[in-house]
Amino acid sequence: MSLKIYTKTGDAGKTSLLGGTKIPKSNIRIEAYGNIDELNSFVGLLRDQYPEERGRAVLREIQDRLFTIGSALACDPHKEIALKIPDLVEGDVLLLEREIDEMSAVLPALKSFILPGGHIVVSTAHICRCVCRRAERITVELDETEALGQPLIIMYLNRLSDYLFVLARFAGHLLGVGETEWVPRKGS
């Protein structure tokens, strides 16, 4: 017998954290891991489109780390849970930094802001970057109100948004798509 996807327990606007504590679905913790889930979905879309195997492998690794972050944020910080949740490690951040450095080595130096776009892969990477920044902001807010005690989560999200920006540029490079520089309008 398969389990039903609906439980009806959320119909009153509450949900359970790992550990069993019920909280409103409007709680900042739910917002934080909801943003991580949205980011993970967009990263999956980017991975499906990405033109290079190495990049797809790194994106798959990132999706795994995002599940780790989402799991950590879904835990009741005041309860011990039976489920063993994996932790982020410093090496997760270092992987992103190495990838950023390697891609940056072949890209032209930035001399101005660039407009997102030019190819669906480039645009999708920029969407991922924006969702990542939102997830980072709400996670910082959660940390300020509830003291997460996991600084690697915020560090990872910060570095991930940098990675996604460079990945967007690198995807354009791989696909032969030029960057469109933003030229501010002069006066009216």
C-alpha cells in the first residue's frame, strides 16, 4: 500500500518541523526552507539545460547540499530528532570557490554591469542567482531572530550566488553568447 501525498494536517495553515513541533506556515523558518526548495528546483532546471558534463555534476552536488540546508532549516532547534541530518562542511564552500576561480580564469574581466540574458541557460542561471540571494537574505533574518548556530549555511548561500553569477557568464562563454553590458541612460 502506498502512502498518500496529502495528509490534510496542513489545511489549518500549520505544518510540522522535523521533531514534531507545529508552527504556522507563515513562520520565517518555513519561508527560509521554502526558498531553498525553490532554489533547488531552479538549479535542477539549470542542470537539465547545462551544456557541459562537469557543470551538470557540480550542479547535482549543489542540489544535494541544498537538501542538506533545507533539512537543517526544517529542524526544530529546541528538540533532538531521531533522524540524522547531514552537515555542511568547509569543503562544500571550497568546492564553489575552486569552481569560481577555474571559470573566472577563462572569462574576460568585468568592466561594467551585465544584463541577464542571451540564452535560456544564461537566463536560468541568473534566475538561480536571484533566488539564491533571496534565500540567503531570509536565512540571515532567521539567524538574527533564532540564532541558527550554523554559519556555514549563510556562507555557502553567499558563495553559491557568486558561483551562479560566474556560471551564467561561463555558460554564455561555452555557448558563444556575448554579454550585454548595461549602459546607463544619461539624463532625461
